[in-house]
Amino acid sequence: METTGRITAFNNANEPFYIVEHSDGKFSLCLPLDMLPDEYYPYCQEAFDAYAEEIGASKLQLSGSHRFGDGYDWQAAFTQAFAGDPNMEKISFDCETSGFFCISHDLAILEQYGAAFRGICTDTARFIPIVSQGIQRMEQLMKEQERLMKTVRGQLMENPNAIFHIMTPYGNVSLHPMDTKALLDGTRSTIDIEGTHYAAFELLAQEVTASQTDLFNSNCIRMKTEEASLDMIEQTM
């Protein structure tokens, strides 16, 4: 069956999910929540409301909207539903508050995931634990990412092409993109700071206490750091 026919067949069989084809050869699996038909909304939302109850939170926010169940929460559930599946590496997400969207060059993968996920989310008893585990996992990953971004390692990963001038507890050190690559990929295990060699992980795990981009060179970042706690060293090694 040609691509257009496959997409039409999927969309007819898997409402309210649908697939669209893009001009760049990619495809999107879509679920715009503000257009979710009434017959689908109640039992899908029930799983997100159950998570609010599970953690002792109100189902509704002061604005009257549901506390959980936006596009990012749907992404968390989707990711949990297919955790460990190697094909997940072939998709990316472009979710927003009002909708769930994932993208791939492989139409077959989106057809497979879309049909399977529709079956999951329309089975409330099955969907509830997936939502709970998915949101908790997402929140944990966000906390870990936030901690990482407060370290030298996180800043190097975020800005791999920048020049860093770092004021460390051991002295000052400058890192160029080649230094950053070597430190992050592990090909350099030590770093020289004012004539003394230190283990690379000791620098990478240091916590950033101040950071400023140079006013005259946006590719130059100045940072001040302090020694990392033992648990931070373990997390970033």
C-alpha cells in the first residue's frame, strides 16, 4: 500500500491519533488534546487524575484545568509504555501543553507505536500505572538534568563549542572545544590547573556558582566553581 493509503488507513482505525506526512520525509504521530473528542477524553484523563490522587494533589489547578494530562505528561506515559524498545531511538518528541506529537523518518514505527499506544490509553486500568510510572520517571530525569546543568560537565555538554575560562578552587583553567571533547569522551583523564594535575572527573563534577557569557564574545563563557560533594562526583563520573 502506498504511503498516503497507509496513513489514511491508520487514521481511520486509530482515532483520535493520526499521522501526517511532512515534505522533508518525516512523519508525525499526533494527539492534539484541545480537539480530543468527548468519548475519548474522560477515561484517558482518569489515569492522569488518578496520579494526582496518588501523590495527594488536587486533580484541578486554581485555573480549573487538570493538574496532569498535558502533552508533556502524555509524552511521559508514551515513553514509559515503550521503555527499553530500541525503536524509541528512532523517534523524537515535539510536545507542547496542548498536544502530544512525536516524529520519525520511519512510518512503520509510528504506525506500530500509535496503534499500540491507543490500545493502552483506552484501557484505564492498564493506563493508570503507566501514567504514574512515566510521570515519576520524567520528574526524576528532570531533577537529574537540573543537577547536571549545575556542574562543569553539564555546562560543557550544553556548550561544546565554547571557550571556557574557569575559576576553580584549585586555580584558573581555560578550556577550548578540543579540551571539552577530550574531557567529555574520556580520552583525557587528567587536567592541568596551574601546574598541578587533577583527575578530569574532579573538575567535571565541580558545581558552578557563577557563570557569565563574555559581552564581546558570545562564544566565551566565564565560570566560577566550588568543589563537588561526594554524591555529585559519583553521579557525574
